[in-house]
Amino acid sequence: MKKFIAYAKQNRQRIVLPEGTEERTLKAADRILADEVADLILLGNKTEIFDIAGLWGLENIQKATIIDPADNPKKDFYTNMLFELRKSKGMTFEEAQQKVLDPLYLGCLIIKNSEADGQLAGARNTTSNVLRPALQIIKTAPGISLVSGAFIMITNTPQYGNNGVILLADCAVNPLPDAEQLAHIAISSAATAGKLLHFEEPRVAMLSFSTRGSARHEVVDKVRTATEIARELDPSLKIDGELQADAAIVPSVSTSKAPGSVIEGKANVLIFPNLETGNISYKLIQRLAGVRAIGPILQGIDRPINDLSRGCSIDDIYNMVAITANQAIAAKEQL
């Protein structure tokens, strides 16, 4: 996180916080502005924002750009923009007028218009509420068919992953991905590991309860097929599957169960066969092993849009702003 924060400070990005009147968000925003981690755009009623800031002594909030969706000088501009983007999907002009009053929609429109670099929300909103405007306005990245959610797991076991850091996906979005979707999740996750975490060599393991045909079941076949699709889509990707978790991260077990594996039991990106296993696993690892879990980081959207847990802490918001900024920097470096 220190590296993320330092890099964000060196390359300040404009991050939208649509939940501008939410207490934890404002407290995190005050720290972000004080530390100059990012330039912030807060969405919400200005009077309410400043009242909350005054109540808690948040003196740095005045450094943010504050936009009230209900009293926005560019409301007509964004209404027309949204209408043009969505009229082919049946949105009426009157619906567009209502949508631009929604901070989650307005934030995405600001990003689409290149007036901001990323967005973070979810302290008050569900993942579906955060994702809906992002998919309607910003859409998925070229070549990627769906959005997925990854967690950075920072462990105290440097022998695993990339010096103890492992990326897990999908732990947040897709309940039952099919083989092709699973392949896209793998490719997106490898990209996150390389561009955001700066892993020199992302090594992807497609997890299952079977290793190399040790069990027969249609869910095992799905993982095996997904691995083949991912290889076809990106021949340079270092990926193997299906693998049990120990064969994925322990070299000696890999030698026994999956001899000749291209990742050699040194996976630093773990792809779960469905959301159920992914979500349960990351929470168990986090709680039982005292591992730090950062995320979910939303992958596959054309611009950085991230989601928070509604139980998030001020530190979580602070860290996710830094990560969103790092994603924005990485995206610009690819241009």
C-alpha cells in the first residue's frame, strides 16, 4: 500500500466520490486531500457536505471540487450526453434528466467526458448499483466481455504468490461464470496483476477440486475448457488448470500432482470456478490467517470504477482511492 500511495502522490489523478455526504467517505477524503494522494470530486449537496465536514473538523474538504447533481451548471450538457449514449437502448430524454441527478450516473458521465480519471463508491450502494451506470456509460474494455472482482491478498508468507502477495478472482461479481466468462476473468486478472501490482510474470492457476483429471465432473470440465480458451485468447499467458489449490501454490505438490505444469506450483493469480467458492475463500483466508484483503477491484471496465463493501472502514476507502488512482495511471501508460 505504501508503494500504491507513493505512486499516486507522484501522479495525481482526479477521482470521483459519488457518496459525498457519507461520513466515512468524507473522513477518508479529508486524509486523501491532506496527504495529496489524489484530487477529489465530491458529489452531493454542498451545504450538507460542509456541515458534516464542520462537525468532524475536516478542514481539507474545501480543497475538493464539489458538484451538487441537483444544482449542476452542466446538468443539461450531461443530460444530452446520457440521452445520446442510451437512446438506442430505449432511454427517453426525461429518463436521462432523472438519471443525471443520480451521483453514480453523474460520476460516470464526468469520467466519460474526460473530466475525471476514476470513481469509487459502495459505502452506501450495492455492487449492482455501482456497476449499472458504469456498464451503461463507460462499458467494458476492448476484448473483454464481462466485469469481475479481484482481491489483493497481502500475506505474511513470502514463499507463496509474489513475495506473499496473491490476486484472487472472481470474488465479487459473477455467481456462475461459464467457461468463456471464466477465461475472460483469468485474462483480466492477469492484466491486473501485471499492470497494477507490477508482477513481472503473472502466473495464473484455474482452481478446482480436481488436478489434471483426478476427478470427473462437468464443473471440472468447465475449468479445463476455460483454461484452453484463455490460452487461445492470449497465447503468451502463463496459465494452467484445472488445479487443486495446493498444486497451484506449493511447488513440491505441483511436482507430484501436476508434473510439467507451466506455473510449477508458483501461482500468484488464483481463479475460482464460481463466486461462491471465491467469496467464501477470500473471507476465510482474511479472517483465519490474518491476511490483509484489499478490494474488490473491479476488472474489465474501460475506465477505473471501483466498489466498496458497505461495511468498509475509513482506511479501506483511503486505500481504494490510491488503488483507483494507480489503475488510472496504468491505463494512461498503456495508451
